[in-house]
Amino acid sequence: MESPLVVGVDGSDPSLTALDWGVDEAARHGLSLRIVHASMWERYEGVVPTWALDRPSGQVLAENIVGIAAERARRRAPDLPVTTDVLAEGASTGLLREGREGSILVVGSRGRGEFADLLLGSVSLVVAARAHCPVVVVRGDREALEARHARVLLGVGEHDVDSPAVRFAFREAAVRDAELDVVRTWRRPAHESVDHPLLSGDGGAYFAERASGLLDKAVEAAVLEHPGVRLRRTTAEGPAHRVLTERSAAADLLVVGARRRDRLVGLELGRVAHRALHHASCPVAVVPQRNPEPVEGDRDEHGR
């Protein structure tokens, strides 16, 4: 049996938007839905004694949050298998633990109590940066949230040859019957001499051709596995974080990879994923990929 799609809820509007998106996503993939809410009410209110008539307010709130979310999910997709749980731990810790058993982890862009003008909440950022499974941070306008563009956007980096991010994006395009827009950006290195033999004539053409070759190699295996996916291959000059964020305005989902290393140091997000999570116009899927420890200066054009 496949692992469930996990949605973290806290009763806020962004988490309910994420819940709706997660319900639709689980239905597309034929997955069960697991709704979780992290609450540490027992730490602050204590375990309710058996003789007490009233339950602690924190427990009531936590149970109401998951109960309302479950009812909302069942109204949206009556045939979808739904389970719920209240996690007796912090939100980031609980969601990261759930991600070890989930197929996809879905969170809202902000949570309860966070300032309305925040572009991204702290829990969403930590979960996207450290989870072991793909994380979707649900954000964007109504057209993207309702999948009206019929397009999935994938950013291809230096290490994305048949990567988990590439495979994830192809599966998403397939189940949505959507076009897959695969983008590889390029930039002329500032240290390259203009009289370099490879750069005679139109130097931009050389780098565009090199980017196109890497793009083709990155998707070669996935194309064979998903021959029905409509593919648009794009090479674009400019920084990847800017190009992908701009193109996200015409997409229902932006997929980027994140290189995970065995030794956790800080938040493992490159420039592209970090910018997308804060500024994309559609939901963002961050797909982890395990890599060995990098050598000094080992950063690709996507800032990973």
C-alpha cells in the first residue's frame, strides 16, 4: 500500500487552502489522505484527570481543528480515505517525522499567529528545507490553485539528470494531463574571455546549446517512461531563481530539487527553492535528492 499524502493543518486560512489542494492531489494520485495537527497542549495544561468534566481548552482546540479539516476533506472528495491525528510535539518536528512515512507532505504558506505580510512562515520554510519526502508549499492565485493553467513547471539544475525532481514533475504532468514546461537557464560566465575559441561569433549560442544538451539528458529517461506527457523544452538566459519565479505565473505547480546531505547544517535550500517558496505565483514542490558532501565551490547554476 502506498504511503499517504500528509497535510499539516492549524485552522488558519492558508492551512485550509493547503488542505483543499492536498485533497485534490491525493485524489489525482489515488492516495489516502492523512490530516495532522501539531499541538503541545499537554505540556502547558497537563493531562486531564479521569474525573474532570471539562477537557483542557488546548485539547478541544486541537481536536476541533482536525475534525473540521476532516469534514471539509470528506465534503470535497467523499470517496477519499481520510485519517487524522493530533501530534503532541512542535509543528516542525511533527511534520518532519510524518514526512518520513508520507509520499508527499503539504503545508500552507503561513500558519496561525504569523504576521499577514509574511511571504512564508517559519514552519513551512523548515519543513521544505529538511523533509525526506517531497514537500508542497501551497501558495499562489486562484487560477493556479484550481489548476486552470494545465501546466507544470520544472527547473532543471546541473545535477538533475533523471533526478527525483524530474521524475516527480513528469508524474504530476501525467496525472493532471498537463503540459510540462522544463526550463534550463544559462549565463555567460563573467571570467570567460570573449576571444575564447568556443565563443567565437555568438557566444550566447554556445551556452544556450550547452544548456539544451543538459536539459535533454536530464529528461531522457522520464520521457521514455511517460511518452504521453506534452513537453515544452525551454532554455533561457538569466538567473534561474528569477526566470522560474516569473514563469510560475503561468503554471499550476513549480517543481524544484533540493540537495540533501548526510550532515545537516542549517536550512538545505538553494537560492532557487528559497526564492520560489517566497515569491512564486503557484504552489511549489521541493523534491529532496541525497548527495555526497560537496567539494568547495560545488554550486550549480540553480544555486544548489
